[in-house]
Amino acid sequence: MSGVVGQRVDLPRDFAPLLIEWQRRAGRSGMPWQGSRDPYRVWLSEVMLQQTQVSTVLGYYARFLERFPDVQALAAAEADEVMALWSGLGYYSRARNLHRCAQAVVEQHGGEFPSTAAGLETLPGIGASTAAAIASFCFGERVSIVDGNVRRVLTRLLAFEGDLAQTKSQRALWALAQALLPDNPAADDMTAYTQGLMDLGATVCTRSRPACGQCPMQGICRGLQAGEPQRFPVKSRTLKRRHESWWLLLVKLADGPERFWLQRRPASGIWAGLYCPPVFESEQAAHAGLPSAWVDRLVALDAVSHSLTHRELRLHPLLLELTSAPMPGELPEGRWVDAARLGQHGLPTPVKLLLQALQTPDLFAQT
């Protein structure tokens, strides 16, 4: 089997049996989605677990199932309610795709998920690895997941030299992952194998401090045998992070029930589709968008840093407290949202924290 161009990879045939035995003996158990063959529940967990820790997902998973117990309920929901329930979990495109996917399953498949990885990949937001996980767990299909954790496990196991920044190396590793699958597995074997891949990468073959002495593969791991398992996976291209500063206009109205002025973010880009105070590229731009009589009433609050996948945001909140409703056109486009109803709107985590803080007297007292 060729791993990269010009490289021959001999596969360890005992990998699958070792992994299945280890998972049943020492793998993770007790998570609410484990043991389920309901593709809706497995799909929901797989989407939530993308780039998110299990401990964080547990609460969101339970709340989602309580409100949306099946794919029909999720498909029928309003987008704002879905985003509100997702608020704080991050990577919000997952929530938008989750809703779109549920609607596609209901409208195009009669409420039943396709039973093959190939069929599942045709649905919005379901990539190859997620499709493989659902097909393996729910339908016993002999297909391997290859997410970030699994790529790390397999590249170390095989001492795979291919540069995963290159598409050809990604394809070669995918082919190797399929070749390592157990022979003629029963459905329960495929469940243990797939879960084992996840568990090994999450708990033993970790990125910075792999517990090689506890690994069931230490006798066959070529990266360990070479004395440098942490050199894998090979990836030449590194993430370049951008730094941006945003000024947030926090308008608070105390005329009657406490309200905040929010606008929906554009359908693409950072915090797409979420509710947020008006955003400006500079303090001067925020001033220019307001009546001059209000500018002197702005209070600059402490800046907040927020990390995203590809960039670092520095948020500069500018607080404007009003005692009467403004005239039309005096504020940027948006709408008033009652403080008591903020939880019904999808809000980015730093915005949610800022608005909660504004409801706590003296929290932002200036020195």
C-alpha cells in the first residue's frame, strides 16, 4: 500500500483487533450518545463534538434533545431558536448547517437519514468523517473516520511522512485508513473500532504529550519505534492568525423594561446570523454614526479579547445609556431586545457576557 508517492507502507494487520479489544476494555463509556443507533442523536453529537470538548458538549446535547427530540422537530424550528440554543458553543456555522441538514432530511428523505456514508455526505454540513461516523455507528458500514485526532493516531502508527497540507497526502492517508479497517466486522465491532479511534486520539495519543506507555499500539507504532512520535503528523502549512479591533456600540434603554439595541450579523463572516451590537472599525466611525449630542455620553468600557479559529478580536465596548427611545434613524439599523429575552436570541459568547455584565449594577464603574 502506497502512503505517499514513492513510499511503500506495510500495514500492521493486528491494529484493528488490538483497537477493538482496547476500546471495550479501557475506552470511554457512559456518554449519552454512546450505544445509540439513532442517526439523529449520533449526528447531533458528532457535529457538537467538532473542535469542542466533551465536557462542554454534554449540557448542550441534553438541552437540544429536550427541545428538539427528533429531526422533524429540529427541521420545523425557527432559525433564531436554534442559534439561541447553540449560543456559547462556538463555530456557529455548525448550527446553521445543523438546521439546514435537518430540513433536507425531512424534505428530501422523508425524515430518514441515508444509511451509507456516501448518501450522508450529500447532506448540508456533513463531511466525509462525520458521514463515516454515522454510517459506522448506526448502520455498521465498514468505513473509517479520519478527523484530526485520527489523522494524528494513524500518521504516528505508520510514521506517515506525507505532508497533510497537500491534498495528495490527505488522500493517501484516507486510503490507508480504509485499508486498516477490520475484516468482515460485525456491527458491534465497527462501533468499537470507530469509538476506539476517537478514544485513542482524545485520551492517549494526544497532540503534545502522548501517553505512549499506556497505548495499546506501543508494540506496533512506527513513530514510537523511531523515537519521535510527536513529529507526526507532518504539516508544512501553519495557520496565519489575523488581528482585528472592533468597536461595539452598546445601547441600553431604561425607558420601561431594560432593553438593548442589537442587529443581526450578515449571513457570512464572523458571527454570521447572530445578534450583536452595531460594529464599527474605529471609535471615530462609531462617533460619526451617532447624533453629536450623544457622543459625549459614550462610556468606553474595558476592552475584551476573543480568539476565533483564524483571528484574534479585540473588542472595544462603547456604552450609551438612554432614558427615552431615540427617533428613527438616530441609531444604526437594528431592533430593541428586552434584557429578559436575550436568551431567546443567538448571541456570541463575549457579547452575551458583556450584556449580562451591564445588568449588574456598578460592575463597570469607572475609576
